[in-house]
Amino acid sequence: MPTSLRKPADLFDRSWDWGVLSAFATDTAPGATLGVMSGRRRQGKSLLLESLCKSAGGFYFMATEATEAESLRSLAAALSDHLRSPAPVHLDDWGQAVDVLLGLATSNPVPVVIDEFPYLCHSSPQLPSVIQRAFGPSRVERKHSRARIILCGSAMSFMGTLLSGSAPLRGRAGLELRVLPFDFRTAAAFWEIDDAALALRVHAIVGGTPAYRNEFVRGDRPAGFEDFDAWVCRTALDPSCPLFREGRYLLAQEADIRDPSLYHSVLAAVAEGNATRGGIANFIGRPSDTLRHPITVLEDSGLLAREPDLLRKGRSTYRITEPVINFHHAIIRPELARLSHPGNAARIWAASQSRWTANVLGPHFEELCRSWTAHFASTRSLRADVLRVGTGTVNDPTERRSFQIDVVGFDAANRPVIVGEAKLGEVMGISHLTRLRHIITLLERSGHDTSETLPVCFSGAGFDADLHAAAKRREVLLVDLDRLYHGR
């Protein structure tokens, strides 16, 4: 049975990820095992894996962009250091290299990590097939090994296909771990921000990527809500700050992207509010059917998410998943030339407030409301066990209009048990509850069981007395920023 390795004290959160890696690395089952770990850059994958190898006496190797011969020499040098070999290790090819890695653990399980694995495959495309052969069920080298080999990479489109379909490593891996950004609550704790309104705004720019706080802005965080605008100007809008260009560089790091201008245009279209494929096509001036490939690549890269309309079959919208990319395309890219000259940030930021609210902060607030409903709200609060959460559209044939639902949640019986509206800067009142009740009536008329449907109002500005009174009568659930960040 696997044993638990103590998580390093300097590793913030990541308890679940550490537990999964620890269990894999210490599994005493006979034979070598293979694991795959992925995640966008700057999430702390390398720190996790280095800490794992240090705790378990494992071997860690980080690949670089190099030719096959240079990569083999670098790996051989790292192995010589790890083994403290009196004679240098020499590797002729990847078949030999993988067998040497398997030989690092013969009695006890030991983690063996190859980080930035896509770099090696770029110059040695046969490497996955070599590993496939090395992990053949009848191979003696595999049977006699206890190596827990972990292949890690940040190129999401590549890593996503490593174990899929007819890929060589399909069926060979016993671990497939994706390291995600911190959720919005964990991110607030990581940034040490207690003010929910401030935490929301910071998260709308940097999301849950841990490296942005320490490495990119050198620990600079807003001193308070009143310091937020100045913080944006001295970090995200400062051309000397790495955060300024991060939204562009994240896209460039994906190996499958051959025409960056097209992909940037697709992201810009979504950042402008064009959430459907037709809307994206109109924005960039190309036929809709020509966008299938770039949209698929962006989805595979984890930069774009397709979200189905939970009430209208066959309809879906697209959302940029990485806040720093959305901020780049909504705020920085339209003013890139002027922002590149120091001294313009404060003036441009002041002039961008309507765009910031409509294209960045408002949609981000709605997404956090859905996240709260799916992951943090208690069954007691929602009066139901909500299994699916998203957005939806319902038609009103009488008024000949459609209603967009910001938050809709379904239970196991496929009943819409949650119907919610989110307003960041508006004090919500009875009129909002009336609208939700009308939507619930429309859902009932269209054949849905709404006997247990709960109206929910999400607001960043609060609720009036009448709505509070309705909440006391249990006619509606009210979720403000404090409850979003701290309550259930």
C-alpha cells in the first residue's frame, strides 16, 4: 500500500495534488508504473515534482529546447550527479535512457520525473513509442523495476493527446493528473486579501495562477480597495512588469499554434463579447467553418472553454478561461501602442472603466457565481443537490423574446432546481425576483418540473429591504460578495 509523504511547509495549498502524487510515488505494487502530469505554466508543477523527489529520494530532470543529442547528454549528466557515479553515464539513444531510468528503482518505489517532456518529443518524436515499448507488460526491465516515472508538461494541446485515442501511451499510464489554477477562494487566501470586493477584482486580472504574485509582481498586492487602480497601473498596465505581456506569451507557448494572429483574433472576439462561433466569425471576418481548427486548438490548450446552453440543446457559447488573457485582449491589446510608452497607464485605465466592467469584471463575477453554486454552496442553502451548473436561455413566445439565465442548476432528476441572476454593480430588488419567477413559469410551461426551483439573486452591491424580506420568507436566496467568498 502507498504511504503518505509529508507535504513541505512552504507548499501553499495543493494538498489534494500532493496526496495524489505521494500515493503514486510510494505505491509498493510490483513493476514500474507511468504517470502523466500537466497544467498551464506558472501553476507550481515543477515545485510539486521537485519537492516530491526531494521527499522520496527520487530523480528529477527538467528538459530544455535542444537537439536529441544534447538532451541525451544533459540527461546523462543529471543521472551521473544523482547516482554519484565515479564514471560518467553515457546514453546512446532513448531506448537505453528509459531502461536506465527504470533501473533507478529495483527494491523500493522511487519517483522518476521528466519535466517539460514536450521539449524532448519535439526533437525526438519517437520518444512516446520508445516509452510504450519499455512499459510492455512482458518486459523484464519493467517487471523488475519500482520506478514511478512521471512525464510532465505545460503544452496543454500536446499533453492532452499523449494518452488519447491511438496515441502510443494510451493504456500505459496509471496516473493522469492535471494541476489547475487556485479557485477564487484559495487565490484570495494566497494573495492575503480579506476584502471580497478587492479579491474579486484582483482575481479578474490574475486568476488563480500562483506565480503571478511572487515572480511577476514581486509580491506587490493592493494595500486596500482604494489602492486597486494604482496597483493595476503599476503591474498589469506597466510595460516593465512581466504581467503586461503574459496574456500574449501564454498563447505563444502552445506548440500547435502556427498562426498566432488568427488565434489572437479569436480570443479578442470572445473578449469583446462575441461568444458564439458565428459571432467570432463576424468579428474576425472569416467564414464560420474555417474556425473549427483554431477553436479546437484553443480548447485543447485550456485557454477557451465551450459551455453548452443547459436549456437549449445544440447551442453553446465560448469563454476565455484564463483571466490574464481576457484582460489582455479586452484592456491592453486595444491600447498596446500607447501603453508601451511609460506614463500613459493611469489615463488609459481611467478611460477603460466601462470596458473593464462590461467585458472583464461583470462576466467574471457571473462565472464566480456559477463556481460558488457548483462547488461551495451547501445543499441546505440550495435546498437540493445540484449536479450540473451553467447558463441557459428560455424563450417567451408571448413576448417574443428570450431570457438569458446567468446561473441555472440541475439535480440528478434533470430538474432545474436553481435559477439565478447576477448583478455586480446594481442593488437588487423585487423586480429581479419577479423576473426570476417569470423565468421559472416559462420553464414550467416548456415541460420542466419547477416544483423545487429556487430563485437566487447574486449581487456585488447588495439587496433592498423588500428583497431581504422575501429572503426571510424563504422565497429567494441572496448571495452577496461576502457569502460568495466566505459562506455556504
